[in-house]
Amino acid sequence: MKISSLIYHFLYASALFCTALPSSSFGQTVVDDPSTYVWFDTMIGRTNSGMFKGVAYTEEYRVINERHQFFKEPDFALGSVVYDGQPYFDVELKYDVYQGNLLTMNTEALGSSILILDGNKVTEFTIHGNRFKNLNQNLVENKAYGFLEVLVENDSLSLYKKHAKKIFKRTDKEILYYEFKDRNSYYLHYADTYYSLKKANDLNAIFPEYRKSLKAIRNRYASLGKSDPDAYMKSILLDLSALISAQSAKETL
């Protein structure tokens, strides 16, 4: 029997009330403790909680090697997701990069146990220790929308990585299969504008006043350029952010 909306809201309110009681009642306040939400989801069932409302997922492409369409691994992994304004922890997740879909397991559902979460209701999620945010297409120009990985995010600026895959059809001894190759890109959010970054030198056009400093910063992290592009870009933007914050503080004196 499905739990009614009234009972759901009563249980949700009760859970929040219990966790918000003073420490003298339960020893410690745990409003922000992920285990609180895990307990709540377990108590009422995640299907009834309203999270697992989506379209059944069927994998379309046969892959015979490690060049799959998913983020990092083709298997489900425990992660967290903010769905319809509510956080969920210890959720089985898998991110289909090629199709841009966040998948989850629902063992309570009839038929397919793999569902595509409604992307419009997913604010952010974390998987394999990597955090993704959903950027609204109506607010962002070019292709910097959908799920983007957060590499840097502070008051000065934000650096995002857009994961994408290109598909290739292959045949081997009359066996049809597919391979996927990364087509990733970076986006900078600064002063209410999104900029596409193909290389670190593109920052010179965005921050001409820091051109000399940027050259020194790039040289500082040059060894990461090929070995770890993400760490390279992240390090440069963190140093640049520190420069911007320092300059801003100086101007306010």
C-alpha cells in the first residue's frame, strides 16, 4: 500500500522536529547529519518519499571495453542528491554522460529497477566524490548548462567542467558494439557571465589586468598541464581567485 501524501508530510515534519530538539533532549543536534535523512528515507521507503519518480531506463548501447558512456564507472555507486529541494544520502547513482541522465536504483518498483531521475528536479548530486550542479539552460548561454562538475566555487568565481561523450560505432567479427570518447570542456562563471575556456591562456582576454600574474601562475603549475588538466585549471583559478579577493579587499580600505 502506498503511503499517502498526508502521512508522508507528517513523518517528514516529525523527523525534522525530532532532529531539531535541543541537545539536552537527545544529546546532540543532528539536523545536518546525513544519517538523519538516511533513517527517514528508510523509514517511509524512498519510492513513497517522492524521489523515485522517473522514466524507466534501458541501456541502448553494447560496450565491450572500458570506453563506456558513464561517468568514471559503468556500475552504480553510493552518492547523494538534492531532489525537489530535499537532500538524499547513500543513494545508488550512475551518471550517463552521453545522454545527460542521472540514474538511480529502485528495488521497490515493478518492472525496471533503473530509473532516470527528473533532471528538472535535480539541483545537484555527488558521485565518486565529484560534485555536480544543474545549471539552468535559460540562464546560461552557449553549452554551459545541464549537469556540470564543480571544480572551483567561491565568492570571486566558479570553474565548471562539462562532461560529454562522442559515440563511435564499431564492428568486430560481425559483432556490433559502441565506444565513447570524452569531449569535455571548461566554463568560468565570473561577474554574472559564463565564459568557455578551451585553454588556460583564454583567461588573458577575460582578465587583462592580471595578464602578467596569470603567466606566472601558469608557469607555476605547468607540470600539471598534461598529467592532470583538471588539477591544472583548478590550481590556476584558485590562485587567480585569491588575487581578485586581495585586490577587492584593498579597494575597500
